[in-house]
Amino acid sequence: MVKFPKRIISSLLFLTASEQRVQKSDPKRFSQPACAMMLLNIAFGLILGGIWSTTYHVTWVLWRSLLDHWAVFPSAVCGLVMVFVLYRQSAAALIEPLTGKSRPARWIGLTMLAVGVYAILNYSFRQSNPDWPTQLPQQWSWLWPRPICRVLLLAPVWGAWSMVVLGQFHRPGDRTDPPAKYFAETVSPIASAACLSVPLAGSLLLLNFMSPWRHFIPPAAAVAAALAAGTLIVRQRGEISRKTLLATNFMTQLGFLVAYLIVR
């Protein structure tokens, strides 16, 4: 039986390692990934939110004097970290049908994707910060960060859920790689439903500064991206695989971020 700390490491490997590294691993280590994958992506969301907040505070003097938009630098840094560090394998899997195996084409595709993420975050930021700061004491204000930091926390969690749920609708076949087969087959419907409660409850709570009907749109878009876009990705590739799971993760995050941009 795989112990939980090892499941965290295995989930990190499944999410971030190269294809060769994952294929060389024992595929059984990727079984029962739901809880570990959710926790790992919560950590990634906290990292992104922390990067945005830190960059914001460190560079505010520069952009206040040179630019009239306070989100330029933190949005750019988060876009780069998201595409080229934390979710590089997911982003590469998403654009692979367009770029093929060509390394230059892949780098161009990843760069364009990073620019797209930057644009979404940049234009999503509200200088008015409608419900920030709160009346919490200063030492507890980190519990209620800026709206954009909350969005950065929620997006990876939705991405994790999309990987967990995809195997409920598309069963592994003969061409499914062993790591993805163990990943998808060992997630129960109950675990998948339980995992949905985490990003859904988080979205309804952390986005409650929006109009009553609007704060339902980003989570609805994430669910649609996970199920509809995930299905299209699986059909386009012909089988569920690690790459389809990773691509669905990034596509779901994009769906959530774009929906927030539209209704913010």
C-alpha cells in the first residue's frame, strides 16, 4: 500500500516530470491519486498567489512611476511561472497538437500561452479591490487576500479536479499508458464527487464579492471545460492518457480564468 506522503511525491512526478521519467516509474505508484493531487494543486495555487502578492509589493514603486497599471509585473511573473515551471508539462500537452514534436515550435507555443495567461491576469485585476482590505487584524489579513490571489489559488484546484473526474467519463483502453491507466482506474466516483466540493465551495466563498449570479460563472466554466473540453481532447488524441489528463488540467484553469475575466 502506497503511503500518503509518497502519493504526494507521485502526484508531483505525474504533474511535472518529463514523459520519459514518468514512463520509467512503477505505474502502480500513481494509483489512488485524488486527495494527493488536490492537495498538491492547492499548494501550487498558494505559491502563485504568494508570487503575485510578493511581486506586487516589491515592484510597486517602479510600476507606479512608469506605468498606470499596477498588475503588469506580477501578472507577467505568474504567467511565466505557471506556463514554464509549475504547469509546463500540462501546457506543453495542451499545445502539442498544434506544435507537434518540434522544440522551437513548442517554445513559441508556450511563450504565446504565457502571454495569454499574463493578459488574463493583467486585465482581471481591479485597482478598486472591492472587498480588500478587510476588517481583520493585520496579522490575520493574509486569510483574505486580494481577489486576484484568490483566483490564482482556485484555478489550480479546478485543474486538479478535472484530472480526477476525467477518468469517470473516459475509461482507459489498450493504448493508454500504464501511469495514466492506474491514475484513472483507481479514482472512485465518490472520491471524484468529494473532490468537486473543494473548488466549488472555495469558489462560492472566495468569489462572493461579485454579484450573486456572477460568482457562479467561473466555477460553471471550469466544470464545462473539464467535461466538454476534456472530452474533446480525449477524442482528438483517441484515448485517455497522461497527456490528455495534463492538457485538460491546463484547459480547465484557462476556462476558469477567462470566465473570471469576463464577469469580474
